[in-house]
Amino acid sequence: MRTHLAIALAVLLVSAPAFALTSTYGWEDGGTTLGQYGDITATNVGDQVHTGDRSLYLLDQDVGGTPQAFVAWVIGLTDGDEVTACFWRYDTTPGASPSCRIWGSYTSVGGTIDDYAGSAGGNSDYGPGTGWDEVCHTWTFDSDTGARDGLVIQVRTYSNPGDFVWIDDLTVTAPDGTEIRLPSVTPVDVTTWSAIKGLYGSR
């Protein structure tokens, strides 16, 4: 009986997909962004939310540019790793600015979130402009022969100076062994499956 159970367990473990980490963030603790590029103001607000009591308000003040708000950073990635991120966005201007989309950029090994190491691309969907809608994108990581190990999740605004959008309910999924950093103002433990297993010891 034990032999049959051991074989069944081994088959299950072999056939199971790699464990993935999922982190969520809704700006409820007062955070804003992990960083920014271009002339953009990020404010934690409570006047327009998707769920909960707070959201991220982005005010575009860039003349002729495309400012970026960094809302997540995944580090410890290797070639072929997949990262999926989604967030909800709000604007009420169909087919016109303001609008925004989800985008990604790479960071160099051992660098900070500002150590840009190339564009990772993103979603071409600017949204319907009819209120809240969810946008998602999946990236397959490219380390550039080991020169980079991080992926920054961005909100890119496409607007005129003075235009604004709201962002809420961010979700990021990444492979086991990576670390997902969010704009939380409350210190949290490293988000890795290895760390979680370490809390309970070997099984």
C-alpha cells in the first residue's frame, strides 16, 4: 500500500506545474509607487476606487513624453521565466486621452529599480475609456545572457499635461524563487516559496 502511495505521489509531483507566487496590492496602506520616470505625480487617494477604500491617482505633467509609474518589481528571474501582472484602471474618455497601458522594463543584475536594462514591451490595449477595466500582460523573461535579472511593471500614461487616471487592485504572479516587491509602506517578508517552506521546516 505504501509503495502504491509513494508512486502516486511521485507521479503527481512530476506532472504538477511549477509553483508560482501571486502577490496583490490595492493601495490600502497608503503606498504610491516604487519609482517613476518622467514628470508624473502619484498620490494615494480615496475618491475613486475599484475595491476597498484607496487607489493610486496618477497626474500626467509631462510635455511631449510618456511618463511611467513603477508599481511592481520582480527580481531573481532567469531566462524563460514567465511573469503575469494585471491591474484595474479608470478613465472616462473613449478613444482619447487620458489613457494608460501596462508595460515592462528590465533591470540589471545587482542594480536598483532605476537601473534600466532595456524595454520588455507590454500591452497595446489603452482601454475602452468607460470607467474601470482590467488590463493584463504576460512577459517571458530574457536575461540578455545573464546581464539582467529584474522586471519592472509599469503604468504608462498617454495624456496631455494635467490629465489623470486611477489604478487599483494590482496582481503579480511570478515563479518560485523570485521576489515580488510592491509599493507597500508596511514591511513584509520576502515573497518566495522557499521562504514560506522555511517557516515550517522540511516535510
